[in-house]
Amino acid sequence: MKRNIFLLLFQCCTPIFLSGCWDSRTLQNLSIISGIAIDKDDSPYSLLFS
């Protein structure tokens, strides 16, 4: 009986702690790099991220 109650409480509380929305970030706050370029001029290399 105690085991059944524990399992029921565990199943009810698990989704609260495992939800993925508590630290969600919008796309405007993320820095997503879609391309990288390396240029070699007279000076050292320069990296371009876009």
C-alpha cells in the first residue's frame, strides 16, 4: 500500500521537475552561427561569424 502511494506521488511530481520550459530562451536571445569564414590578409588571420 505504501509503495503504491509512493509510486503515485512519484509519477505526479516527476513531470514538474523534468519539464523543459523552466530555462527556455527565445531565439532573439540565442547566438546561432550559420557560417564561419577565415580571411588571410597581410595581417594575421581574421575570423568572420555570421
